[in-house]
Amino acid sequence: MLSTLFFSSMRQTSALRKYRAEKTANVDFTLWK
């Protein structure tokens, strides 16, 4: 139970980090143009 919750939170955090990185990259690309 606890491990499942831990893994789901880890997956959520990694997805959020990936989304934030893509968002920042898009902003940088727009500023670069």
C-alpha cells in the first residue's frame, strides 16, 4: 500500500518535472526566435 503510493507520487513528480522542462524549453525557444 505505502510502496504503491510512493511509486505513484514518484511518477507524478517525474511527469510534472518533464512537463515543466518542456514548458521552459518552449519559452526559451520563443525568446530565441
